[in-house]
Amino acid sequence: MGIIERNNQVINIAGDYPDQSLHYLLAKIHNAIVKAEYQDIIIDFSKCTSAFPSSMLATCAQIMKYREAGIGVITVLPEKKELSRLFLNANWAHLLDPDRYESSTFRGHTQVPATQYKNPKEQHEAVNRIVNAILGAVPDIERSSFAAFEWSINEITDNVLTHAESPIGGLVQVSTFQRAKRIVQYIVADSGKSIPKTLRETHNELSSDTDALDKAIREGVTRDKSIGQGNGLFGSFQICCHCKGEFKVDSGYGCLKYTEKNGLHIKKETVPYDGTVVIASIDFSNPSLLEEALKFGGERYSPIDYVEMKYENLDDEKLIFVMKDESSSFGSRPAGTPVRNRLNNIYNMTGSGKIYVDFIDIPIISSSFADEVFGKLFAEIGPLGFMQRFEFMNISQTVRQLIDKAIAQRMALPQDEA
């Protein structure tokens, strides 16, 4: 861990800033604002050398709460160029200090910047953006596993709006994608009422915050059955356990953590987190993830997923993939990778129905884009599968010729290079 020190209204973070340092930083901020009564503080990351997404998103939520209360906060970015760029790209800089740093414009297909949402519409848009990114980033996802991920992040982000009464709404970020291990980590943070506080409204028997977190991951536990069934934390915890991932909840004075190596541990924190942070790491290499995890009342649950809502419901018979909605660029090979992954995942997820690729409003694509998407897809699926399942709509002669040429060149390669 690094060093966190306060000099009057300046709080300095030097070295590493992992999860373990979060509560220590929160204590320093609390002392500066509440005890020393500074109305303006400076959070100085200039000497910080590394930062965990989970600790950063939680910090963003707390700083945003103080700003909502009228406290002035200036943030100094790390001197280390790579880390400073991460602060900007991940949107932490903007959330911490919107007056000095613009909102992130980063559009990498394996990472989704931290996003704030304050109402159901913004939450829905944020979740759709995330699941669409995962569909394009993780190849060969089992549909049930994809649906489990979507269900989990939907439930946890919705909990913020339903229960937390957070003055800043919620923050959500997909922070990690490890291609070799096929692990995705998402984080949801708020600065509202903690889980222990909300549960005690209807569960007077809870004697501590650690007891409250232990109860929160049990099936059907909620503060009010009329507004929720209490399965979001339970189901998300089950998903992470079954796929040998990790799960952590930091709320109030309690911290609950599960890892495959160490099992489940719940401890009391000396400094509270005013709100809730949920960190879920899901491994997509387990194909039976959903079937094993999502059982409520002994019954298996199969949620409606993004693929069904976005693609399959457009027509009873057709599945339509509108290219202009899938990428902001059609001129490079990297732009084509997430498009190919989405098409391949949809191909594997949707049985035998036709997939109509609609090129409306796309007059030209590059040869490298055509090869990355359709040349490689044709080689992966094979001629028979490609021709049986894929059909082009509203395609110009030029674009068709480029795709035909890419497929022909790809098939002319030796088998081990195709």
C-alpha cells in the first residue's frame, strides 16, 4: 500500500492506491471537511503510481457527494503519464473534478469508462452500453452466461435507484477484461443509504453492519417486498461463486468478500463507507454459469437478455444487425474486431434463424474492415454456415465487392493462416 497524508486541506496519495487504502483516504477527507471544517480541499494524486478501479470509483462517489453538499474539491492528476491517461480515459478525472477535466471520450471496445446514472433511463442506457461492449469484446460467450452477466449488472445498478437514495445516483464501470482468462469485472458505487441502514428499516434483529451484509446475500432478503424481491445481491453472489470469480460488498461499517481461494469473509471496518460499493468478477469460461447460479425458490430462472431485446424482437422471423448502430468507424481493422465478435456470438446464440446484416447509410468500408469482420467470420464459420445464416440488406455494389474480395483472399490463404 502507498502513503496517504493530510496537510491542512491537502490530501496526498503517494504510491499504490488499492482497495485496502480506501477507508484510510475516506477518513482523511472526513477529518479535513467535518473536523477541520475546510470548505475547499485538494486531492493530490501527483505521486500516485497505481490505482485500483474499485477504490477509484468508490472515491469518486464520495467526492461527488461532498461536492453536492457544497464542498469545493480540486483534483491533481498523477505525474505518471500512463496513470494520468487512465484517470482521463476511465472518466475518474471528470467525476472527481468536472470543472477542470472533460468527460471521457474513450471508446475502446474492451473497457467501458465510469458512467453516472440518476434515473431508470440513464441506468438502462448505461447497462446496454456495457453489455453491448461485452458482446463485442469476449469471443464465444455462452448465451446463458451472457444473460447471467446482464441480469446481475442490471439488478445491482437498479438497487441504487430503488433503495440507496443516493444524492449522486450511481456509478458503474466495467473495469477489467482479461482476454486469456475471459474475466470481466464490474463495479457499482453510490453514496446513499448503506445496505445495513436500509435493511434495519424492516429487520430490527440485525445487531451489526456485518450481520446485515451476511443477511443481504441470502435469498429473498430485502427491506420492502413490495418494491423488490431481494434477489439481486443473492443472485450476483451465486453467479460469482459458481464461476469461481470474486465478489465484494463494502457498505457502512461492513465489508463482505468472497474468493475461491479464501471463501467468504465478513469483517467490520473502523471507518465506514457511506453508501455501497459492489465489485463482481465473472469468469465467462464456465458454460453452465446461469443454469447453476440463477435459481430462486428452487426454480431455474431464465431472464430476457440484450440479444433478444435488441436483435430478435425486431421481427418474428428476422434477426437484424444494423451495421451503422454497431460501430462509429468502418475504416480500420481494430474497428472491425468487436463487430465480428458480436456477429459470431449472435450466430452461436441464436439457433438456425437468418441474420440480416443491414448496411443502410454505409456507402463504403475499408478493405481491412471487410477482412476483419467478414473474411475472418467466413473462415471461422465455414462457407455453408455463413451462406445459410447470413444475408446482406441495403448493401451497395462497392461494399459487396469489398466483402467478396476479402472473403476470397481469406479463403485463398493456407488453412493455418485463414
